[in-house]
Amino acid sequence: VQLQAYGGGLVQPGGSLRLSCAASGLNFRIYTMYWYRQAPGEERELVASITQEHDTNYLDSVKGRFTISRDNIKRTLYLQISSLEPEDTAIYFCNVLYRGIRFWGRGTLVTVSS
């Protein structure tokens, strides 16, 4: 299983980005997929998840600002992040629990700063 997140960058407060995560080595469509993030000096936290049925869940602090989605044909997971705040600065990781093992992709850095 390989996961590769990309799309991060430097953005001003109030700005938007779309993060993507390309997945390979698994039957992507049947797995719940996750976005996590880790801010400097902080624990990694779950930001959003999306099931096989496209049911979604979000961290309270990002509800209404972040949208998780998936394209099963492209085997790609997305996270649309909007109304960004400095507190959203973090490395964002995609993740899947595959056969009892949690796989982490290489993260993508989002920096929110004026």
C-alpha cells in the first residue's frame, strides 16, 4: 500500500487549498479513508474520514470549512480546506487501515500565514 499526499503550500488566512492523496496497492473503493494532521509540537489528530458509502465525519474545529471526498476511479482522496486559520498550519497526512495495519502516506505541509 502506498499513499502520497500533495497540494499543500503557503496560504494567507481566509484562503483555500485542495489536498489530494493518491493511493495504490489496495482496492481503494472499499476502505474508509482518513485525513490526519500534525501541527508543530502537537499530537497527530484526526481531521476527517470518509467511508465506502461516502459517509463523512469531521473534527469539530474544521466543520463547515473542510470537505473530504473521494474519487474511486482515480483512487484519490481529497480534502478541500477553506477559510484557513493560522491554527490549521500542520502537516496533513492521508491514512488507511488495511488488513489491520495503519498505513501513512508522506504528508503535505500547509502553512497559513500573512
